[in-house]
Amino acid sequence: MMVEVHQSIARRKTAKRPRAGFTLIELVVSITVSVIICGLAGSLLWNATQQRSEISARGELIDMGASALEIMTRYLREIPQNECVGNPTPCLAGHAQVTTASSTQIRWGTYGFRKSGTDLEMTTNSGTTWYKLCGDVSSLTLSYYNRTGQNLLSLISPADDPQNMRRITISLTLVRSSQTAKLTTDIYLRNFMNEVTSDP
């Protein structure tokens, strides 16, 4: 009986005890997997933040450009027309009262628009003072067309009469860091709309 008790105690001592912790390899593997998962999550979060800021910057550029184009449109469409000789009302022989017309500047009466550096500017007092409409302007291109839709290419040359213009196309490009916004609009001079109704 005593022998059996001693054998039972010996068996218990030699039996494997259940493990209470992790081995060093298991710990290293779990830490490595955790670091990889945290890195991927951080990368996704960073990309999402960058994308959001880029979309926000581009939206701000578009808003600024659209606001500037709206102001330009409001003024440019009202460019006055000459009165015909002997006729106080506008007529087909009338000319647009434009004094300066280039690819980056237009002037008439006391008003005008121009690109200066990276700013789009406007004057309301014959060029004495220029007011900033918007910044971050990479390029401003003004194109002019006559009654038949022909592009008036060399308006700063005396050979081409800028007063024949009937339509103006504005192309505005704004750039901030890596974001670019391009806006284009066509403006028909309101004082010459009678020409459209008079055409056969």
C-alpha cells in the first residue's frame, strides 16, 4: 500500500505542469504582428487626412476662382457701345468702348482687370488703384471674338481693332501646393445682343 502511494506521488511530480505564460518567440511574433497592424492603420489614417486636406484646398481654390469670375462677368458684360452717328441708340455699327485688350489685361472707361504676379486685380478708378480679387493665380488668359465668332488674335496691335469684340472668353488657373483649379467662362457683351436678333 505504501509503495503505491509513493509511486502515485512520483507520477504527479514527473507529470507535465500546464504552462502559465508565453514563450519568448510567441511574444516576439505577437509584438511584430501588432506593429504591422498599427503601421497599416496609421498609414490609412494619414492617407485619408492628406486626401481630405487636398480636396479641401482644391474646393477653396474653385470657390475663389468662381467668385472672381462672377465679378468679372458682371462688369465685362456691361462694356458700353458707341452711339451711331445721328442715332442716339445702339446699332450694328457701334463699337465696344475698350481701350486696352491683351491676353492678361482689359480696360474700358474707369474699369479694368489684370493679372499682376499671382494676383487677379480690378480697378474702378482708371488704374489709379488696383484691388485684389483673388490670389494663387497661375495664369489668366483673355480671348476676344468678333460678331462672326472669329478670334481677334493681335488686339494690342493697331492692325486689329479691339472695339470689334462681341464675346470674351476668360480662362483662369489657380494653383496652391499640389492642387490646381481651372475655370473657364464665356461672356457676351449685353449691349450688342441686338445684333443677334438682327441676323437673318
